[in-house]
Amino acid sequence: MSGYTILTGGAGFIGSNILRGLNAQGVTNILVVDNLEKADKFRNLVGCEFTDYLDKREFLGRLDAGDFAGVVDAVIHEGACSDTMATDGRYVMENNYRYSLALLEFCLDDDVPLLYASSAAVYGGSAIFRERQEYEKPLNVYGYSKFLFDQAVRRRLMDADSQIVGFRYFNVYGINEDHKGRMASVAWHFYNQYRSTGRVKLFEGSGGYGDGEQRRDFISVEDVVKVTMDFLAHPERSGILNLGTGRAQTFNEVAEAVINAVRRSRGELPLSLDQMREQSLIEYVPFPEALKGKYQHFTQADINALRATGYGSAFLSVAEGVSRYVGALLERGE
């Protein structure tokens, strides 16, 4: 590879982890694109190697002017409004649809591979998580913006001469998500709650599930990076693909993994979930009114299409991945 790898959202959570994954493979001729109006994200770039940085607005202007024609080897598009509760539809559509569409047109015109972030939010109210339109029922404008771009990609896939891959991320957790605040993973929230108060708060029963038994497909950002690197190495693979573990696990399991990882760091013995409840280390709070009708009580990626592309590596379980994540947070002193 002789040209740039363009990485949008490179200072963000998943983007900065992909940046480190590229560096680990010796790739440093990288153009990082992001919006640092929230300046704290710069910390995710510290220690990384890349050739240049551009603000998203300047980047789009230069893209439109043709400045990158013939000098790009691949585009990894992680830049987006990632707030699933955002209510400014105009802002969300501009960032998640129009921005993505401009990159798609560039990549198709220049025969450049495009790997981009889609989302399991496209499934919304569905109980089946398979990459087919009849199962795609977004519940908010964020999910709709991702759905709409996936539709644009579907219309172009058959005629594309270069790789296009959309990864429908399920519940990703891992290092470098601190800046996301309320949109950070439950593992991050549970860790901070336990460290500051000595207990973790979960929702009471809802959607037919018991206290803390709501289930999500939680995937470590480590696995997201591994899949991304594998697809970059195989430009013959294209498609819109679920990126989860294929296994739904409970919020209770995440809380249990967080608490026991912190306890191990203190030299304390692990506890069972029942013991944590008995010792009031876990507290169940009423399900918020604001989330009723907008909340996925269950997600589980159908990863058959991903496996069919040839990706065969195992995924970390919650017990493995969350424990590693907490260890990394403790090592950083967070």
C-alpha cells in the first residue's frame, strides 16, 4: 500500500482502537479525520502514529474539491453522530447519511475499498437480527440514518468494482470510550459506579425479562478491530454484515464480570450473582419512562453471513472481554 488510509472518526472510541490496530500492523500513512469540538477526545490519539489530521469540515471540502483522487488506498469510515437518543434529525442525517454518501461516491469513483460503521440499531423493534430488510425496523432517527445509508449501499453493491463492507455493530465496549459519557457502554458505567459507590445499578424487570436479565449481544472492541483488520486484508469480501458475538448475555453477567474483575485487582475472592445481591453490590432501579417503546430488551447478532465470508475466529465472552477491559482501565488508573 502506497497511498493514504483515511480513517474518519479516528479520535473516537472504535476509530482510535482501529488506529492502534493499523499501527500494530505497521500502517502509519494514515489521514485521521474527526471533529474535536469535544477536545477531550484528543487523548485517544496520544501514542498513535499517523501522517495527518483534518477536521471533518475541511476534509469534506477537500474531498469535494478532488484533493484525494488517486492517493487513497482504503477508507475506514467510523465518523458519525453516535447518540442513539439524539432528537435533532437534521444533524443526525447530515452526519450519518450525507457524510457517508459522499465517501461512498468517492470510493466507487476511485475504486477504493470502503469499510464503514453501520449499527444494530437498524433492527430496532425486530426480534430477528438478520441482514434482510424485512427485519429492519429502526426505533429512532439514529437507527434510521444508518438504515438509509445501508439501503444506498445495497443499491450499489452489485455494480461496485471495489470492496464495500458495512459492519452492523452490536453493543461494543472497551478502552477509549470515556468521552462518550451517557452513551458509553454499560460495562464502563458499571465500572465507574462500582468504583465510586461500591454498587452497580441495573434496570428492574422489563419487556418480559427479570431484574437485570435483559439481554444484549455485547462485543469487545478488541474483536471489532480484529474483524476490521481481517477484512482489510481480504478486499475481495464485501457486504453488509452483523458484527456481534452471536450470543446474547444479560446485564447481570456484565455487572458480575465488572465487580469480580475489580475484586480480583484488590486480592478479594470472586462472588456469585446471588452473593452480590445479598451484599447489596447490585441494585435494581425502575425502568425509565423515557425509554419505553425505544429500548431493545434483547439483541443477538445472526453472524452466519459474517462466517460465510471466511472469518472464523472466536469472539470473547462477556466474562473474558469485560475482565480484560476492567484490567486495562485499572492499569491506566481510571
